[in-house]
Amino acid sequence: MYELPYDEKHPVVCMDEKPYQLLGEIREPLPMIPGSDQKTDSEYVRKGTVSIFAFVEPLGGVHHVSVREHRTATDWAEEIRYLVDNMYPDAEKIILVMDNLNTHKPSSLYKRYPAEEARRIIKKLEIHYTPKHGSWLDIAEIELNVMTRQCLNRRIAEIEQLRSELSAWETERNTVAAKVNWHFRTSDARTKLSSLYPTFTTAS
């Protein structure tokens, strides 16, 4: 999928999700002053866990992240509807790459929407799952790692603050149309993942 040329009518989109723990301060950090960084106490207070959904189109430079209180089949279904109707309303088919999580199934759409609506959404998708134990092949994992380094490298206590911070980060990523140069090619896979490929013998 990653070797396909860019096609705005058939975008290749990767998605992934990660849990995030909201953390508050027990003591107010000491502010940064000339010659000294901000001082943050090692103690913190747990304020719950949320789920961050991330979508990235590696060749188109399109990014979207959202924060949800849960990571249920319904949450995934609503995110996929947003992908189809808001992010790519004019696409003929969206090639969707993701890991094989139990909620990442077309059946989740039927749990959330009437059958006719679920079918409409599914018809816009061409789903490809990463191999078992091979979720690192999902480019959305790279997106989550970049997001963590650039936006989540500090404590965030409230879900609305998290949404605001990630919205600003998403806007910046889309403004510069940040793309992903994926170097791992099919020829590399045939070498590194040789055990996954069938072996053919020619008859003498």
C-alpha cells in the first residue's frame, strides 16, 4: 500500500490509537527563570485515562487527532464516520491501514449506526490490517510518537486542555502538510520478514 503513487481519489490513510493518562500537579511548579528551567515536583495526581485517535495520510500530509473518554467500538465507528464524511468526502475509496484491534472491525459500525448507514460508510473503505505482532508497520504509530514528543511531553490534567493542545498541534501539522517518507520497501520485507512469505519450488 505504501508504494502506491499519490492519488487524492484513493488516499492511503493510517490510523492508530493510544491511551493517555491525565496527570495533575500536587504542588505548583516553580516557574522558569533566567539560567534555570522550570522545576516540577516528582509527585502527581492521577486524573483518569482517555484515548487518543490519530489519522495520517503519509503522502497527502493530512493529519487528524481526537480525544475520547473511552476506546469502545462506538468510539471507533464515530471516528471512521468522521474520516469518511469530513476528512475525505470526495474520495472514491479510502485505503485504510490499521492494526487488528477487536474494535477495528466493520461490525463496529453496525453497533453504532443503522445498517444502511453502516453499509454506506463501509463502501467507502478498503481496509488493510497490519500483520499480527507487526503493528509497527502502521505509519500512524510514527504519528503518535511525533505527537508524544512534540505535544505530550508534560503533564496535562484536564481532557479539554488536552483537546485544545492537540488541536493546535494538528493545525500546525496540517499547515505544513507534514508527510512521511517510508523507507521500508517490499524488497526489504521479503528479506526481514522472510518467514511470513511462502516458499515455492520449481518442478524439475
